[in-house]
Amino acid sequence: MKIFNAVIFLIFIISCNESFSQLKFDHLLKIVNNENVGIRDAVVLIDGHDPMLTDENGEVFLTKFTEGQRRIIIKHLTYEALDTVILFPNYPLRFVLKLQNKEYILDELTVMPNLQITDRQVKHITDICLYEDHIVALFADRNKTTIRLFDSLGIFIGEEYNFQGDHSFSMMNRGHLPGSFYLIGSKVCLPFNFRLKPSFSISEQKEISQYEYRKTVGNVIYFDNKSLIKNEVSNSGNRIKLYHYNSKSLERKLLYEIFDREKEEAAIKNFNIIKSMYLRNIHNPHPKDIDYGFQKNNVLEDPNWNGDILDLYVNNEQNPYINLYKIATQGLKMGVKVRNNDIWIIDNVKQNIINSSLDFLRFLPYISLPESKTTFNFVQSDKLICIENGNEYFILDEQNKKWISIPVNDGKIYFPKRKILLGQYLYILGQRDNSSQENTVVKFKVIE
């Protein structure tokens, strides 16, 4: 009888252990990145069960899993996959797993549909332009030049084009015909046409020299099959004249003139002082004069002299006057924006904005510029009029004819190169620190 009872007790213990081991528990799994921020929409696979997705906090409930070791696989588009084993205990538990960022080369960009232009994985970006609510980005790595397309949220849409040829290009400018662009290199420029509809395409044209680009494109403001508007800049850079050319009669008409008289007078005054010292040295050279490559030939009499003020440098007495001359001849900064059928111009001398329709071409003052000690320029934008002076940003409220200041904390962006206002966001291309020449794009939300 005792032996029978012992057997019954042993069977009871074994069955209890088996039942206890088959108990199922609910666990909470959280997937985070290197900054311990939850990762949304990560795919969770456990021992061949149906895949699960993490929520906006990076969490997913693992319901009714028994005790024991289980293989778990975590996948996400922008992170390295994680394949590991977890020991599930016989009580509810909260697990935290960390995913590592993918190290991507942009040549393989097409496998990253959610890559944003602001991501640190984006390397070798040298310029950005705005075109039809998209950001056209230029990438240059050694002699390889690529165009890639990002939407208004800065997300790569999978469209890219690799240019032929061995020339290196570091800058990109819009042309004056719809869809026309120019890649700017140190020696040559490459025109190309860009099209988004009905499908993305780029067609390259014949390369042109820097001189041809400056002569035919550099000073053109607007062009169509009827007329051309271009500016002419004086040698000192202190006078800009805007002319309209009729493409049929070739008649030229002055539309507007910007002239900084104070700087022009300073340039003439200091040039004459430098010139007199130079001529004095020509006729009666002093033995203590420093030789800066000075020759006895009078460069002022050379019809091919390019006007370089340093060709007149003969002694240290000229230093302060050469510095003042350089300041006075830095040139005027004039902003130009063509929007629909209107043309807008920033006149930093008179400190206002003028505008005109392209049909009548009669420029009138529109609004004064905000008070500033530095000059303004336009921010690239499709619809809004946005200006900046390197420190402050303003959007024009055209209905009430007033400026609205927009907060942008761009103090940690070094050497800003391009600025684009697209949708709610301001995109700035520059450098994150002054010790590296690698460009990056920073995005600011400026419109609610």
C-alpha cells in the first residue's frame, strides 16, 4: 500500500511540473536605437510565428509564450537586422533590444526608400536646388557626379542619374528655361535638361567653358522666346543696370539701376592714390622699395591689363589704400526672384524690394527691407517670398504687406551654401563643424 501511494504521489509531482512548464505568459518587447528611442514598424519574428510590428513607441506584446529559449529576429529598413536567442522565463518580463544604424553608401541608395536628405549617412552632397516641389541634390565623389531627387519632406524618392564623363562638378545652378540646369566645375560647365513628368529623366548637353557660361548665362535674369532681361555690372562692381532686350528687334531698354555712390567715390579716391604711388615709383624708384615683381614697364599703358590692383603694388605705403579699395569694390549684392509672371528684385542700396509683371516691365517699390546692418538675399522658394541676411529670416505677408520673422537656430551650421524653403521646412546646406569639409543638410520647421 505504501509503495502504491508513493507511485501515485510521484505521478502527481511529474504531472504538476509538466503543467507548470506549459504555463503561458505575456511579455513586453521594446526595440530601440542607439539613442534609446523606440523604433516604430520594426518587424518581429519569433520561432516561425506570424510577424508582428512595433507601435509608435517601439513596443510589441508577446502573448502566451511558454518558458524556454526562443530564436527572435528583428528587421527594419534603416537598421541592421538582429538575430538572437532569448530565454523566456516563467513569469511576465519586459525585454529591450537595441538595433544598430545601417552604414550605407549612397551608391546603394535605392535600397533605402526612407532615407532622408538630413541623415548622417548622406555623404558627398555638394549642392541643392529647388524644382517643382522637389529638392534636386548634387553628389560628387571624386570624378563621379550624381543627381538624386528628394520630396518636400526631404525623403529620397528613389530617382537618380549618374552623369557621364570624367569632370568633377561641385555646384549646380538653375537655367532660365523650364527644366534647364548647369553643373559648374573648375574648368567646364555641363548644361542638362531635367524632367519630372510624365517620368523622371535627365538629358545631358555639350559641355561649355566657364567663359561661355559667364557670357551667355551668368548675368541673365530672365529669358523666353520674346525677350531677355540681363544685368550689366561696372568694373568697380558698384553699379548694376538691368536691361531688357527685344529678341526680334534687338532693341535694348534700361529697366532699373542700382548704384552705390558712396562706395564708388571711395573706390575712385583710393585707386588714384595707389596709382600716384605706382607712377612715382616708375619715374623715381626708391632703393628701399620692396620688390613685388615690379617691372619698369607701365602696366597702365598696357591695353591688355586686366585691372588687377595688385599689379600697382610697389611699397608698403599702399597697404591701407589697397585694403580700402578692395572693400569699396566688393560689389553689390542684388537678389532676383522670378515667380509665375512677376519678377522681384532686392535693392540693398535703397533697402527695399521692387517688383514688376513680366508683361509690362515697369519696376516700382513694393516694400522696405527689415532693418539690418547686412545685405539681404532671397531664399529659394516656389510660392512664398522669403529673405535672409545670414542671421535673420523673414517671410513676406503679401496680403498685409508686412514681414514676418521666422525663428531659425542655424548658429551651428558653418559655411552655409544653399537655403531652400519648401512646404513647412527650411533646408540649409552647410557643414556641421568647421573642422570637416563634409557638407550636410539641416532641416528646420518654420511654418505651422
